Amino acid sequence: MPPRLTVEYINTIISKENYVCTAYDIKTKKFSYLCPKKHIGSMRMDHWRRGVRCATCKGNKKLTIAYIKKQLAKEGYSLISTNYTSSNVPLVTKCPSGHTFNISWNNWHTGYRCSKCSARAKKDIDEIALEISKEQYTLVSKKYNNNKQKLTLICPNKHLYKVSWDNWNSKKSRCPKCALHGISEAELNLHNYISSIYNGTIIFNDRSFFGGKELDIILPDIKVAIEYNGLYWHSEEMGKDKNYHINKLNECVQKGYKLITIFEDEWLSLNSICKSRLCSIIRPKEMNILYARNCIIKEITATEARLFCTTNHIQGYGAGASIKLGAFYEGLLVAIMTFSKPSFVKGYKQDKKDIYELHRFCTFLNYRIIGIASKLLAYFERNYKCTTLFSYADRRWSSGNLYTTLGFEYKYNTKPNYWYFKDSTHRIYRYNLKKPKHYLGSLTEKQLRLAQGYKIIWDCGSFYFIKNY
């Protein structure tokens, strides 16, 4: 029999994508959720399993004519239609230049505007070739069907890449391997944030430091480098195999640099968490300071731990934590540490009843709480029998120093793991897309998911630490 739906059970599933279930209605079979961007909504679990997500994030929430009129007015457009039935139905609209045209809310929401003003009227292949040649780009493709079709181009630096006419013309997408003018708006926002918190030397999009390999941001004064990885451009489809990211990280380490690798979905969906972590690495003295001696350690509920991790930990809450500890400062939860019972521990064949994994540790955004990790771990060690404690640290973000401070022993680095994605909003860990038990086909897991339109991106693996008592 399928498990009975409860708030706790639903959270074990949706928390993997940083959603939080707040209630479940047994009559409607709908659960209420809080998405990573703090939108509130509800859906059925069978819809979730089919891939439905936050309606507001996806632009699917039922809108009103007044809302659409207000959104168009922000850009000087006038809505002539007086009724709205669905996001796919064309609406009569007038642009600031007085051109009247039809456009659906879906098309408006994805960036379409007046075709006459934005030169989006359909062009032929020669017109497109002429336009891109003005920037010393060369069009390789010989046919053009529509502005969503991927065209193959060669940039002035002889990089071969694909881009739609829509993205080239309206969104100004240029070769991602070239200089600053070609980077995405999100990456530019990252550049601006680093510039706002760091006053030392900053080098952008440099190829001279590491033998011709480009690094997005280099801070030579503190020997830190930062990579922003757009999911598509850093996927297997674009030639980035399982060793690409880890090789670049290892080369940085060999030259004495710490490399922080940020995936696109993290920067877009977990922006405040990314900024807090970057600040703690680059400008730790700019963080707010508290001291563990002023905090009280208490056992907390799964709901408290889940909500705290959702807003403060880049990997979210995860699932399976049996011990959840919180640090409170004047009644406010400011840090947590969770522990889980592993189903398997490499190298341990005996009874695993006293073996735990340190599953999550995080502090309140933009705060350094001096000594709090040691205090939380000490509480665990006093109150729970443990013979072996192990944990993993994501090499994209962590250098593992915290675990050494806590008395852990470094054992080894795990191999890189791969993630699936369909768009830039979130990756899905491979374990969550294993072949269904009822699947009878001959395709491997990867073949099956690639056939379903998923793409693959590789991470940098993890540090593995262990502490024996």
C-alpha cells in the first residue's frame, strides 16, 4: 500500500527541492506549500509527481485582467482587451509607439513585445547573417524557421556556439566564453555583488592565471576564485564531462587558490543564501557576530529544522534526520545541526546502531556565531551514544576546515556526482530520477532521462570526514 499522506511525509519528498509543506487537506487531497521564492500555493501529490511546481514561479497562476493591465503599463503598453480567459489567448495590445498587435500573457511573460518596435518580425536567413556580422559574428546555419530555433554561430574569437535569434536580438545573448559583454544578466549581478562587498583587486573573465582556462572572477589578494556555471553551458551536452569542473577546482588548489563553484539555479533561486556564504568567505569581518556562550542548545522539531534549513542552507533540509538540535539566542533560533542514521556506511559491516551522519549544519544568514558548531556537537556527544560520526562537505563551496576544527579526520574525496535539469531553475539529484521499478524497457537510467529531455551537469564531489569515539 502507498504511504499515508501527512505533512511530515510530504515534506520528505518536496523538501528535496526546497519546498515546505505547511498543511494537508485530506478531503481535497491537496497540500499547501511554500516555494523557495516564498510563494504560497496548493496542489495534489500526484500533480507534484508529474512535475507540477509553484504556479506563481512558472507564470501559471490564474491572473486577472487588472493585473495584466498593470504589468503592461509598467512598460508603457496599453491593454485594449477587456476580458482574460487564459494565458494562451491573445490579447489586443498597443505599444508605446502606437502599434496595435495581439499577444498572449504567456508570450509577454517570456519576453515577447511589439514585433515592429523590437524588430521581431520574421526575418530571412540573409537578414540574420547581416545583423550578426555587424558584431563580427559568422552565421553557420543555412536555414531559419523561427526565432526560437537554435542557430550555430562563430564568435570573433572563433568559439562555436548555438543561440536563437530571439535570445540574440532581444536578450543580447552573446558567446558565453568571451568577455564581460557576453555574460548573462545573472552572472553580471554576481560580478556586481562581489564588487559591492570586496575592495581588493578583482579580475573578471581572465584566461591568463590558469593556462588558458577561463575563471569568471579572481580575487588574487586573498587567493579566491569564483566560477558561475550556467546549467546549459556547463552540461554534458556542451562538452563538460564529469572531470571538467573537478579538474578546474584541483588546478586552482594546486596553485593555492580556493575555487567556489556556483550553479545557476542556486544563484537564481537561493540568492540570499549564496550571498551570505560568499560574504562569509570573502569578507567574514562584515558578518554580524554572535558568540556560542550566549546561546542555549535545545532539541527542535522537524518543522523548525526544515523551515530553518530551507531559508539558510544551500542544500535545504534533506530528509531522514532523527536528531535535530537548535541554538537559540534570546529566544531566536540562530543555528541548527542535524544527525541521521545511515542505511550504509562504507567500511563498516558490523551493527550500525551507534553510527551517525552529521547531516546538516547552518547558521542564520549573514551571521557568524563563534564556537556554535562545537557547542552543538558537544551537546550531541553528551546526550547520544555514538561510536562513529561521519559527514560530507561539498567541494564546490567548502574547504572542510570546520570539520578539522571539530576533531574529524579527513578520509578521501568522493567522485563527482551528476544532476539532471530541464531548465535553469533547479537541478534534480540523480537518485531522485532512478528508473522506476515497473520500468521494463532496455534503456539505462541516463538514456531514459535524456530521451525525456533532461540534461546532465556534474559537480565537484565532496570531502568525506569521520570521527571515531
